[in-house]
Amino acid sequence: MKIILNILTHGDERIGLKVVREIKKLNIDKDTLVAQVANRRAFELRKRFIDQDLNRSFPGKKEGNHEEKLAYKISPIVKSADIVIDIHSTKSELKDAVIVTKLDINTRKCIEAMRPKYVLIMNATRDTALISQAKIGLAFEYGKDNNSIALKKIVTDIKKLFCYIGLVDIKLPKSKTVAKYFDVVSEVAKPKGYKLLKKIKNYKIIHKGEVFATNGKHELIAEENFYPILFGEKNYKTIFGFRGKKYSKSSPSSLRRAAAGRLP
């Protein structure tokens, strides 16, 4: 068994450093659990990335910009692991979300062991994210960088995962949370000068015909019902976030379609 605990995919998301410090206290064999700093140069320069988002750069290029070459180097390492845990923070109010790019039976079992509040099946970026290269890839978006509650939840859920796979044997509080699953299907463009309305919240449905952003003179109107995912003014430069569709916990067939990258 080999597990990679990946941090600093984005150089400004430093919560992963604290996660590594806490997880090291479990004294798991170093051949089994490896901590990986993904974009050290961006971290040292206190930047999100150098040339482009590393999490949109996989599988990378042998001859390319900084992140493309980095992705090319990291990709085989990620592929060699049984499980890859990728730690992120967010600038939006989004929290308690595990992101996956596929939802096979082994990934589902890992998720069920952790019981996060939200599971985002990231079909919108399924081919370019770091976790897309993994056998089982789990990205954590549990809260803001300096949020101590988010840190505690991340560490607790990683411990739950490690208990499930038999790496540790510790007592943890049992959770009754039933995860809500969202298929994240496409980006929502952010035209220059437009701002989200204050009422727009992650996971709260935006109905067809509803105004969700304005520049003071003109409005952006939803062309269909969708759930805003990873929405925020500061998250991205050219998009507000992503368009999601919610799956019913009572509809396993819809989850299978999501795992295959198909809409219901």
C-alpha cells in the first residue's frame, strides 16, 4: 500500500502544511505514507502558480511552462500510488467537500468511510486535475486556509480513511452525515466587471431565468437550473465557478452515470 498526501498544488493554499504536521503524529511507515509538495516554487514565491494553474495542467508536457513540466514529472508518481489525498483550501464559503474525478466502487468505499458533507464529481476538469492521474484520488476542500475547524475536520476524515484501510486503529467520533453528491459539469464564465448577487450561495439552486450576476447595467440570467459549485468572487479570474447537478441519494443509477462522466 502506498499513499501520497499531496499539498501545495496551489502555492497559496498552506493548510496542507498543518495537515502534514498532524498526520505525521500517527507515525505511519514512510514507505507507506509519503508527503508530497506539488508546487514548491509557487509556495516559496507565495503565489498560487507560476505560469498556469497546476490543477489544470495534467498530464503535463515534457517541454512546456513551469506547471506543464511539473505535471509531467508528477504524473507517474501520482499513478504509482494506491490512494492520493490532495489538500486544498478555498477563498469562498464552500466547505466540507471531497472532490473526485471518478466514482468507482473503491472510491465510493473511501468516501463512505469518511462521510463528508458533500461529494463533487468533477467532470468539468476530470482530465486535467492532479487527482485525475490517481487510481483513487480524493481532493479535500473543507474551508479557508486559516480555519482551525476545517483543519480539524480534514485531519479527522483522513484518520477515518486510514482506519478503514487498516493503517491505524484509533477511536474516532461516529458521523451520521449522509453525503450529498453533485456532478460538476461545466464552468460558468465571469465577464469583466460582473459581480455575483449576494444571495448566490454554493449548493443553493439557481433556477432557470434567475439573475445571478450583474455589472450594474446588465444582468446574467441562468439558462437552466443549476447548483453553483466553488462559486466566489476571488476563486478564479475568468469564471465564477462551476455548474453542478445534484444527485439523489436514493438514485444509485444516477451516481453510476456520474462516475462514467454521463449526465442523467
